[in-house]
Amino acid sequence: MSNFHIKHLEEYFQVYRKSVRNPEAFWEEIAEEHFLWRKKWDKVLTWDFNTPEIKWFEGAKLNITENCLDRHMLSRGNKTALIFEPNSPDEKAQHFSYKQLYEKVCKMANVLKSQGVKKGDRVCVYLPMIPELTISVLACARIGAIHSVVFAGFSASAIASRIKDSDCKIVITSDGSFRGKKVIDLKSIVDQALEECPNVSKVLVVKRTHQPIEITKGRDLWLEPLLKEAYPECAPEIMDAEDPLFILYTSGSTGSPKGMLHTTAGYMVYTAYTFKNIFQYKETDVYWCTADIGWITGHSYIIYGPLCNGATTVMFEGVPSYPDFSRFWQIIEKHKISQFYTAPTAIRALAKEGVNFLENCNLSTLKVIGTVGEPINEEAWHWYDDNVGQNKAPIVDTWFQTETGGIMISPIPFVTPTKPTYATLPFIGVQLALMDHQGEELKGNQVNGRLAIKFPWPSMARTIWGNHKRYKETYFSTYKNMYFTGDGALRDEVGYYRITGRVDDVIIVSGHNLGTAPIEDAINEHPAVAESAIVGFPHNIKGNALYGYVILKDTGESRRQDNLKNEINQIITEQIGPIAKLDKIQFTSGLPKTRSGKIMRRILRKIAEKDTSNLGDISTLLNPECVQDIIDNVV
Ligand code: WT7
């Protein structure tokens, strides 16, 4: 009998060794005993990192929503599955039992069917953090449709490119969204996006803000009356283990966003198993992850992981600063949260406001507190440990990626001793490697290199939607027979890992993964801009902020640079979203380039960080003379 729940360090090492020595036998045992299958697999794992092809539990038949919902009906049908905490503390929280959530998902699934959605169709979900978001995601999975959730902070053109890339025929959205004091007009953003997407034939609209919206006849439908009429039972579509479950877009260092494709069985097994262990979830706990469901953290650790374990999961519509900076702590007290999972950028923003916002809140129910999304600095780690965990609830610093589906490096609380700023040890089944510049694996401890993964794990993305070649090139071509993460990391004297940050052109701003290329493309659309380069620089709240070097066209006319800066940020907001706005803009006459014309972002990064002590050998550049000029005019 396999143990789903690891309880001490010796057991971790024992289980880890077993999972590495015989991964197939290990994952088979986990899958066998803890999930509901319509048919068991013929083969646990087929893999080849060259093609690359990865299949887990081939031949198995299941529906993930039967594991998230149906299976709990008898044992915990009246237990709360989902708590919705609205933006305004004056609006009542909503509790959905497993039975109620089951009915809502079935109704939504029937509505989707009645609108012609079939197994394998792509459904774009562009919703704020309201219950209908979770319900829509599960409804898609119920009928075998592939959900593509687009974060509701993205702009019209960002939605349009995602809809077109995966050819979604239907969009689920709302009239608007509440965020702190703001009311955002989501529907008109969708309307604008759809001007470019003629293949979208239906838009289903949730009523949330009650603001007036434009209805396009024949295309737009209010969801409420459809749901009211819908039948509360919907037989699950029986899926193959490797049938697609969802697409989730993530930025790359070059080109358009990548639609990472996740499949059914492996994703389910891994997210459920990691959730249970990394949050040490117990039956009566109330778990809250503050991420947005528009990111992988929300998919895996608000919806699928918790619900597969029969947990009570909280979703929060609002922001940490509204009505004031005590909101998170108020929510923890109100719902007696046991596990709290957030991002370093939120921790830093809250720490800046001082401890007086925490002082009158009872946080004693917390057992485990987590962080994810970017490296956490020492100061923020200690603030979190002292004030939120109160040195009792251990911090789990969890490293993973949209591509990995589930958490790959993390302490197991009460099992792995924590160490500030360290994600500590690989999770069960995860075989890490640190690589040097020559592409050789660094053996032993106290080494620093690039992080790669040597063996498949069940929840890894299987391809990039519509572009398998790019999947291979991005992740499997840097090191032979390994998955390359794009991150740097070090391993300390006891084998603990610390993630040092991206080694490519991806910049993490407030936990949002932003590629330089799409931002530069947006800036370059400004008629006065000839060329641009974006780098990250350290920012004490956001982790990194964006610094843009911009070369203007020589038009002879003199323009107010302040206006230009606003206009550039306006274009970025329109094309990507406000999260990608530049904090600093420097107008320059040249950008350092290699002889092959590649912009040397490493040099620009150093200058933006105001560290010009070691720029390396710049004599090999195409245009070394521009470097001093850039240094002299740094903002
Ligand atoms: C990148 C993936 C996976 C959660 C949301 C982000 C960075 C993630 C950590 C951590 C240091 C982290 C990495 C990674 N990252 N977690 N605990 N410590 N860095 O998902 O948008 O796909 O971004 O986020 O750089 O590669 P994502």
C-alpha cells in the first residue's frame, strides 16, 4: 500500500529513492490507490526527449471531474468545496458544497453542449475571479472540451492572439469585473478582441457588475437564463489518459506566447499528490491560494489539486489593498484559513505597509504558508515567517512553471527543515540537474548552474499547441536528453536548491512572466520609435520592473519626451496589458549589438541595475562606442 502522505524526513528520502529507482512502479502505485478510473492503463510511461514524446498511463480512461466531484458525493457531499470571497467585504461570501458545485458544473456543461461545444473543442475563458470561472473550467473538463483561460488583466489584442492561435469557437466572459475600487469593462474588451476573431460564434456572458453592455445579436448570450433551464446532471465524457485537458499561454523569450498543452491523467495524479503533501492538507482544513486562475498556480492549486483531494478551496475576487492593506489578514481570520499560498511580490507590498495591518487579525489557524512565482528575497522571507507564519507555520517556497504543471521543488512542511530563500529539495519523482556552460552536468554540492530535469514527471506539458517543433527547440535542445527550465539555480552544501532567476530574456514582474519580444514589438509600433530593448531591473516591491531603451526615428521634429513615454506605455497597455508597462524609459541613439546583430541585453541589464563595474569585454561588439553614452544617460 503506497502512502499518499509523507510524514517525516526519513520517509521522504525513502520514497524519493523509490520514485527515482523505479518511477513507473512508484507512480503506478500512487495512481492505482487514490483515483477513480473508468479503465486502468496498459502502460505507465512511454517517453523520448528527442522527439519529444511523453505519455503517462496510456490506455487509461477517466474524467478528471469525476475525481474532483462525483467521487466525493457520498463521503463529503455536504462539505464546502469552494468559498468565494468577493471584492467588497460588504458582500457576503458564498459557500458551495461538493453537491452544489457538482450541480453547477453539470448545468454549465449542459449549456456548453447546447451551444454546440464538443469534445476537443477549445473554449476561451476570460473571467474575473468569480465562481463561474472555476465552474466553467470544470464544465469544459466534464465534456472533454479544452479550456484556454486567459487572465482577465490581458488586453483585447492579447486575447485575440490567444483565441486565434488555438482557434476557440466560444468565449465565456462577464459584463465586468470588480478590482478594489475599480470596475473594469470586460465585455467591451472582448468585443474589441473579437473584431479580429471571426471564428468565434458564441459569447456567453456572466452577470457580475450589472453595468450596461453591448449585445451582439446571434452571438452574445446571458448565461443566467441558460443555466436556470439547464439539467443538473451531465454524464462525464470518458477521456483517454493523454487527451488534452487545457491550454495555458505563457510568454517566451522570443515570438508569440506559447500555448502549453496539458493532458488528463498525469496532470491529475501529480497535482493531487503534490497538493496533499506540500500543503499537508487534512480533511477539516480551509486552504487559500491568492493566485489568479488565469495562471498555472490557479489551475493546479486552486482548482484541480485541492478538489481532487476533497479540500475546501477559497477564491478571492479582490486585491490585497482594498479596502485597506489588512484585507488578506481579515480573510484568513474570517474563514479560519489553514494553508495560505501567495507570491513574493504580494508579501513585499504588504510588508512595506507595516505590521499594524496584521496586529488585530487572528492568524493562529495558519499551519502552512507558501510562496511561488519568483525568487523570494531574504528580507521578505523573514517578514513572512515572523509576522504571518509567526515562526510556527513553516514556509513552503515552491518552484514550478506553467510547463511543469505542478510543483517541482519545495520543502514538505514539518518534514523538510526550511532555509530562507531556498526552495530546498526536489519533490518526489523529480530528477534535477545543474548544468555548466559547456553543457556538462555539475555533480556534487555547492555548485551553481542552469536548472534542467532529467526524467519525465506526470504533469509535464506535452507540447506547444500547434507548434511541436518550438516545444522541442525551447525545452529539449539545450541539453541532450533533458528538459531545460530557463532558470539558474545553485545547490548548497546539503543539496538544497535556490533558484537564482531566469537566464533567458523572460522577466518576472510582480510574479508575471513577461517575454521581452512582445513588449518590444508593441513599442516598435509607435510611429516615432525605430528600435527598442527591454530589460528587468531590481524593484523592491515587484521583484523586477521593466527598463526600456528606445531609439527614436530621426524625424527632425522635436517631441516632448514625457509625452512619448506616456504614449509608449499606452501602446503596451493596449497590446499586452498594464502589467507590462515600463517603469523607466531611456532614449538613446544606439543599442549594443553582437556582430550577428543580437542585442546584448546582459550589458543593458547591468547598466539599468547601475552596476557598470563588470560589463565584460565590449570590444567585440558591433558598436562598442554606444555603451558609454548609454551609461552617461541612465535614468
Ligand atoms: C517561472 C515560471 C509556477 C508559478 C507561477 C509562475 C519563476 C516560479 C519560483 C520560486 C523562484 C520561481 C521561475 C520559473 N518561479 N516559482 N519558488 N522561486 N522562482 O509560472 O509564469 O510559468 O513562471 O517563475 O523563473 O521559471 P510561470
